Amino acid sequence: MEYKGKAHKVGEHIDTDAIIPARFLVTSDAATLGEKCMSGLDPEWVKRVRPGDILVAGRNFGCGSSREHAPIAILGAGMPVVIGHSFARIFYRNAFNMGLLLMEVGDEVDKIRDGDELEIDAATGRIHDLTNGAEIVCPPLPKSMAAILARGGLVGYVKERLGDGR
Amino acid sequence: MPQTLAQKILQAHTDDTVERDGQIVQCRVSLVLANDITGPLAIKSFRGMGAKRVFDKDKIALVMDHFTPQKDIDSANQVLISRAFAQEQNITHYYEGGDCGVEHTLLPEQGLVGPGDLVIGADSHTCTYGGIGAFATGMGSTDIAAAMALGETWLKVPPTIRVNFTGVMPRWLRAKDLILLLIGTIGVDGALYKALEFGGPVIDALPVEGRLTMANMAIEAGGKVGLFAVDAQTRAYCAEHGHDPNHPGLIRDLAADAGAAYERVLDIDVTGQEPVVACPHLPSNVRPVSEVRDTPVQQVVIGSCTNGRISDMRDAAEVLRGRKVDKKVRCIVLPSTPTVWKQCLKEGLMEVFMDAGCIVGPCTCGPCLGGHTGILGDGERAVTTTNRNFKGRMGSLSSEVYLAGPLVAAASAVAGRIASPDAL
């Protein structure tokens, strides 16, 4: 899978209340949640995002609550990938379960600047910053995560396992 | 191989051999939890998976505690989804209404979570149950849906950070101070993907309610679990709350083996330590109360899954007895469960709260996540016994939240500014 889009950078320890504040958790609709994506940080933030754009984050992205509405809001805003220094544990599982690709790259994330055009080859883990020419290679995904992502998320994965119609 | 507490509990719930940290093991779950916010998404995923029946109707808990009593039409409709699912699947442990309380106080209190259990919940503070020696961790709704269908989940064996609390516990120091001190030391990602294991003489003497407070905030350091050994304190709690004495985790003491391999060992001496608060906007922004005293506050909240138990209510009442809440402050007291509420009545604590001018409310998560029953307006500042002080967590993006224990929260309500109980 290949992705191309503009980088939208956010800082360190961006929590799930910033990604999607609790008062919007009265729905699980992706488009509705997407309109409020990152509104705990800045209500105007999402207006700059175009479908296919890429979220780029600092350390410990997604810390805080277990709300799956967080990756859903990011997907709902049209962003299929998050490149981060590191991710909070529950958010990490949730993202893959929802079919959102996370690329954990450590300090390399600093090579990307806000607004840069990025090209990503998910299969090889290669991130190419078209604006400044930087190359980042993301370590390969754990097998369990790749298997879930290959089925579009955990729902498809379990569905396959439950094939007996339980 | 000598095992950490995390390795030992995981081994009891998997057919795989736990050999090393980082290994992925498939585990049977003792209980699966969701609430009114995360339940509907889990149910949607459950249906999407093509699942027809839950793996065990007695091992699923659905607790309607966040936006309840139903705060608006949307949240009421969300509850309808969970209620219908509970009826359809004949779920034994469905809570809504008069028997409902804040999930992480309710489940150990009702004996639904016991020592040595493996619990996963669609709520990040599921790690609370580490306080009674359960390997308990938060996940998202779809992971929970998978566990509801399969009765199992995959877990990575976490490396463990051992934290020993030593020294003499000062008069006004409580469990909340201990966990904030740790988070202030290691940071909000200091235990990312890892287990915290607590010990030392201060912990040995700490009753289980305090341990639950500490385990609750393991997630605020990024931790997967916050674990306490099963000992005399655990037995006392389990006996008091009517747990089955033959529960596997209670038959023998459950503790880490001597010589277990830790990634890191920390010693924190609490001698002479003054109470602390976590300042905006991260739980790791921890300062002694004296450094921020005299900061004016407009709201105080005493409650939540962190500090809404009877020992917390007693602490708050100790400070509020015979005193008045400052006129410029709304002090909201929310005992976490109906059992705690009733015990407050019996002990005369409700009268203390009312006489002091507190607002006493229902058992709900309400204000902690900016849901309802105490929302902050523009520029307002709160001292609360809850667990998160992220920007906008309790309301307006320009409001501020200071985290503290019940003693400091109550003292601040009286003073109208951040205060230590010994300064009143």
C-alpha cells in the first residue's frame, strides 16, 4: 500500500482528549468524529486537513483514555497513516484494530517538517519526504499487527477466525 | 526462572510458556469490561465479527457510569444499545441505575475481580485492579469485542519496573501522593508498554483502597499494569467485601519471586515528604503543595475511580468537619458506588459534607472527563481527586485542572485556593 500526502505535525504527549474530547463520544460515526479531530488541541486544526494527508506526531502520541473514537476520528478526518516518535500502548492496539497504520520511527520523526509532502510505501516501511529529500525507514511491523492490518482491522481478523459461525 | 508478578499471573492464564519479556502470549480472560461510552462500539464490532454469543455471560461486565444518570438524549440512546445487548445475551453483570457505580470501584467491591485474575476492559483505568493483585489492563472496544466473542486475547509480556516505597509515611501523605511522586519522577511515558510492580515497607502497610488508587494511575505513566502482591491487606479487603475465600488467587500469597529480573528498580523514600499536586496540563507536572499554594480555585471535585472510596470520603470529611467551603468555590462530592454512598450516610459523613456547603451528587464519572455534573468554564481552575489534567479535560480549553488527594482537595475547597490540610 502506498500513500502520498501533506504532513500535519503535532507535539509530544498528545492525549486522546486532544484528539477527540469526551463530550463528542456520544456517537461512533467516523465522519462526525472526524469533523472534531484534534479539536481538544485546536478546533480549527482539522480544517487544514485534506483526504490522504498524514499525521506526524512526537513522543507518546495517543496517551490517556482507551477510546477507540481517537483512531476513528483520525481516519474520519481522512488521514490513513500516523508517523510518530512513539505511541501510547492502548492507542497502538486500537489504531491497528481500526485499520489505521502507525509508523514508529523514534527521533527520525524530526526530519519531517510541518507541511512537507510525504510519500510512504507501507510494504517496505519507507517514508520519503519529497520536500526536503529525507528518507526514513520504519522497522517492520510485528507479525500479529501485520496480520490484523491485512484484514482491514481486528473485526475482519476475528470474523475469519469465527468462520464456524459461532 | 524467577518470575515477576506480571509474568507469574500471565503464566496462570496461558498455555504458552512465559519465557521472556516482549513475548506475545494468548491468554484466557477472567472478566471483560465495557462502559456506556465504549460498550456500543464493542457491540458494533462484535456484530461485525459475525459473533452470535458471548463466550460466557457471567464473565462480562457492562457498567453504565460515564454519562449517567443519562445527561442528554445521545448518551441515553447509547445506553439503550448496551441495555438491549445485555438483555439479548443474558449478561449477568449489567449495571445501570441504583446498583451502578464507577466501574473500577464497583467491580472489586462487588467481588467480580479478585487476586490473580486477568481482566481486560474498554477503559484505560482498568489497571486499577492491580491493587488487589489482578493483571488488568485497558484496551479499545474492538479488542474487547474480540475477547467477548473468544474469551481470550493476545498480550505482550511486559518488562517490569519495580518501585519500592520506603521510609516513614508522614501524617498528611496518602496513596495519591505516592503515585503522583512516581509519575513526576518517571514521566507520562516512563512506563510505556511496561508493568509497574510496587513494594517496600510503605506499600506493605498500605490498605487495598490506597493500592487501588495507585494502580489506577499506572496508565498515567504509560504503564500496562500496576501490580501489588497479594498479602494480608488483600485478604482483609477481600474478606470485607465478601469475595469467595476459595478464589484461586487467595489460596496462597501471590508475589514476585526473589531474583526476578527487573528492567529498572526505583526506591522512593517518603520520609518528610509533603503532599503534592499535579499541575496543568500533564499528570507528571508534580509539585509540592507549598510551591503552588494560594493559587485561587473555583471548583473542587472529590470522587472518581481514583479517589471515590470510603477511605477517601473519610479523609475529605476529616478536613471538612466543622469548616465551610469558601463562597467562591463549588465543592462537588461524588462517592463512587452506592455502597460507599450508604456507608458515608451511616458514618455521618454526608452531614459533614452538607454542613460544609458541598454539593453531594450521584455515583458517576461525570466531571472527571468533562462529561457533566461539574464542568469548568473559560479560565476556571479546579483541584480534583481524579486522574487526568490534560488541557480541556474537565471543560473549557482555557480551564485548568490540578490533581490531588482528598485531603488537599478538601483543604483547597475550604481555603478557596490550593492548600495543604495542615495549613488550615
